[in-house]
Amino acid sequence: MTDSQKDSWLVRPSSIRLMWIIFIVILALTVGAQFFVKIKGYFGIDAWFGFGAAYGFLACLAMVIVAKLLGFVLKRSEQYYDAGDDDV
Amino acid sequence: MFEGLSPALILVASALLTGLLKNRLRDGLVLLAPLLTLWAIWQVPDGVVATVGFLDYQIEPVEGSALRRLFATIFAIMAFAGGLYAFRQAKWYELAAAQAYAAGAIGVCFAGDLITLFIYWEMMALFSTIIVWCGGTAGAKAAGVRYAIMHLLGGIILKVGIEGVVVHTGSIQIQPMLASNFDTWMILIGILINAAAPPVSAWLADAYPESSPTGSVFLSAFTTKTAVLALILLFPGEPVLIWVGLYMVMYGIIYALLENDARRILAYSIVNQVGFMVCAVGIGTQMAINGAAAHAFAHIIYKALLFMSAGVVIYRTGKSKCTDLGGLFRTMPVTTICGIIGALAISGFPLTSGFVTKTMTSQAAINESLAVVYFLLAAASAGVFLHAGIKFPWFVFFQKDSGMRPKDAPWNMAAAMVLLSAICIFIGVFPASFYELLPYPVEYQAYTTAKVLFYLQLLLFSGLAFFLLLPLMKRTETVSLDTDWLWRVLLFGWAKRTYNVASLVGAKIDSSVKSSLNRLQSRAQSYFDPSAENQRKDSKYFFSKAQPIGQTALWIAVLLTGYVLAYYL
């Protein structure tokens, strides 16, 4: 965008970079906080250091990939159901 | 004097009056009737309030309990908030249908017996179909028909089950049962169809997004959550529900990730959220039932809020596809902020209603040592943030600049969204006052440092995953096949082919019958010719020719002789 100064603060490249930095700092803090707050966990594995972070990230990765793969089988054009509707 | 009357009847009356009144009076009615209903709901004491003789049965139209009042309360709140959101934009018949629909849901809440439950159940099916049709498009008409077929079918299955239970046990009481025989399975299946359980989950995402921007707000609230209430009342602790619920949770996430239409994303996430509740009912402990009820309450609020913000966008821009939207935050700050609050609440962010209700179900799984259930629910919480928490607001309000600069919400729509946003945050910040409404005493601490930290990690890293994986989630202008393909395409194709073959055979039979009749007729005509001229000229028409009288007399004599001979032989 040429007049990026005029557009909203939220979409300027400089502020997007700033938001990424803040986001990464917050991410690091939530994991780092485990040095001070003990998550005792209920089933052993969930007491590991950074388990919530890793589990959240990997679960999302898995779901996105499964969705992507299923998409190859399940996705059809938007007119798919309209084609045969008006015959009978 | 009103003890025997269900609070639902207030909304029935106001639904009837909505069509008769005009302008300010109608507006006042749409807003006041739900509040009056809310008051009436809290006048219902525990236990069976009234019985009425009907045929040979003792009907119990009103039975109170904390659980029933909780669900009725949220339905009345939704009737009010939905009315506030819709009263200046929606057609009067949509408002009337919405009130009757809410009345059906509230009627189910207080139904003391299976017959009353069934009547209100069908009332919901009827009026929700009308709301789908109020979408007004050809797509809405077709989707409404499919929706009606599905719900009438579900109603019949439920009815078969109820009849079976009544015949075999002689009781029409609503009481906990297990799916152990044909009758109870039928009841369970009938209820699960309304909960959008597999294999028919597709009806929800098929019908709701076809309704009007205001209609989907009402639709999102009632049908699936009355099904959850019915499951709590009839099938608490039914183990099969745990797995049905987990399937719904995952199904909702995957399909929402594939979806391009903003309201369809929200519709899939209803299935996902109801999955949490169904799973909790399956666990069945007091903690789990509290979790299911609390989550239903919180879910209705934030899901309606999300549908409201999507509805404003559609109302202002006429577009609902992620590929057409984006960058709307510039001119729609109220809608954006309310949409984000709804999105955070559905994701179960700390300080929102989702956090204090969803974690109860997880806690119930922990208490029963159901490790697999617990971890799947945790993964699903991450997935909810992915598909509804970020995906919905990101693609609608941010993403790219679509170039559109629509106005923000009209004042009444904005007021409804602000009201629901406030409830989302209030419940999240002061859970104790909300927990008092739950059916069982709550000994649960929602906010412990460790738990907040765990969920912050889980959710924020899901957020990281979303932005890193954005290239994989590029929106495409597609629909996703579902099990309803079996009847919408396969079965319909067979039916059409059968119809074509039958009409072909029918045409063949028709033409061959016609040609043989023709042949018979021309043959007959060769003996009897109708026209008098031919009679004289042509001798071929034997029966129409004039015959000499003597010849006729001779033939009569011969025949009579033959007859006499035959008589004596």
C-alpha cells in the first residue's frame, strides 16, 4: 500500500513487526513462567516443561494437516449441489 | 392461578400477537415478553407443579428443578437478546416464529413427561423451519425443506421410542435411562439428531447459514441445546455419548477449517461445542453434568454473539464468504470488538465464560481418570481457538483489505452485542455467582495459577500455529462433502434414475396400449361404419348394412330351433 501512513495503525508493516515481537515475548513468558509456577499435571506427561505449548502447537499442526488432506477428497466447487436440483 | 401454566405460554401468546400489533406496540411486545417469561421461569418451584389428565395419561406440563430453570433462563435471555438484535431489521413473521421457537425450547425445559416434551419438541422443529425459510432465497427454501425432513424424521424416531417406553413400562415420566433396548435407543437417536450428532451432523451447517442475518442468531441457540438438556435429563452417564461427543468435537474443527463461508464456520463450531457437552453428559458425574449445563449456558451467549457479529457484516455488506471479506475492522469497531470477545470466549480464554465452563468438563474427565478423553478435549480446545477463536475474526475483520467500508452495526444490533459481550466477561470474571445457578453444588476452583498457565500456553501456541500455517489455510471457494452427500446426491440420483426409468416404461406401456386400442377401433370400424353415406356405397361394413327381413327371420328361426334342441338334449 502506497499511503500506508494513512491507513490504520494495525496494518502498517512496522506495527505488524512490533506485534510479532510482543507476541513472541508473551509466548516465551508463558513457557518461562513454568520455572516459577509448578504445573503438577494429572497424567504425568502434562507436568513436563512446556507441555501445554508443545501440545497446543502440535495439535493444531495435526488438525490443519488432516483438514488439508481431507480437503483434497471432500472439497467441491460451490455449484456442486446446484447442478441437479432443478430437474425433478 | 397460573401454577399449571408453563412459562412458555407467555411467548406463545406474544408470538400470536406479534402479527396483530404494529410498530411501537410490536417492538415493545418482542422485548417485554421474554423478560416477563424470565420472571415466570423463576416463579417455578422444584418438583411437579401441576398434572392434567389427557387421554389415559397424567400429563405434567410444568416440572421445575435448578437444571430446568437454568436452561429456560438462558433461552429467555436469548429470546430477549435476539429480539433486541432483530426487532428493527427482521420481518414480523420471523420475529413471531422466533418467539414460538423459543417457547418450544422453554416448554421442553419444564416438560415433566415425555408427551409434553414431544409436543414442544415438534413445535421447535416447525418454527425453526420457518426461520430457515425466512432467509428468503432459493437456497434457503431448499435448505429449509432438507432441514424439515431431517427434523420430522428425528421427531418420528423419538416418537417411536416414546411409544415403546410407554407401552413397555407404562410410565411417561422423564427419568434417567440407559440405551439398553430398542425403545431407549430410539429416544436416544431422536434426541441426538437434534444435537447434530453423527452421522447427520451436516443438517446444521446446511440450514443455519441459509437463514437471514437475524434468523441465524435464533437458530444457533435453541435446538441443539434443548437436545443437550434432554440428554442430561434422560441419558446422564450413557457411555456411548462420550465417543459421540468426541467425534462431534473433532468433526466441527476439521470442517470449520475447510470452510469458506463465515456463518458456516460458526455453524460447524456449534457441532464442536455441543460435542463438549455431549461428552460431558456421557461422563455423567455431578461435576460433568454441571460442566455440560454451564457450558450450554455460556455457549449460547457467545455463539449468539458470534452469529450477531457475522450477521451485522452480512447485513451491511451482503457478503459472507471469507474470500470476499477482510479489513472491516476499520469502519466496524463495535462489531469487531464484540466478535473478538465472542471468539475469545468460545476459545475458553481466561477471564471469559468459556474458560470457567469448558474446564469443568475437563476436570470431570480428570476426576474419572479418563486420560484419553482429557487429552482429546485439550487438543480440541486448541483447535477451537484455531478455527473459531482466530480464524473467524481474522478472515472477516482483518486478513486483507477487501476495499469495503461498511457502516458499523445499527444501534439495536450493537446494544444486543454489547449486552452479550458483557455477560461473557461477567461470567468469566465472577464465576462463583454463576456457579450458584448450576444443578449440583460446585466445589471447583476455575482459576488456579497452574491451570491458567497451562491453558495460556495451549491457546497462545495454537495462535502461533495459526499464523505460521496460514499458507496452508488459504481460503478456497469450495463446499465440503459430508454424509449428507449420501442422500443429497447418491440417493437423489438413484431416485431420479428410478423416476426416469419408470417414466420411460410408463410411456412405453401407454403408447402400446394406445396403439392396440387404435387397432381394435379401426377393426371395429370396418364392421360398423358410423357415417351413413358409406353404408349405402360400400358393402364391406357388414353390421351397418341393411339386411332383407326374410333373411333375418330365417336366422331367428334357426337360432330358436337350436335353442329348443339344446334344451331337450
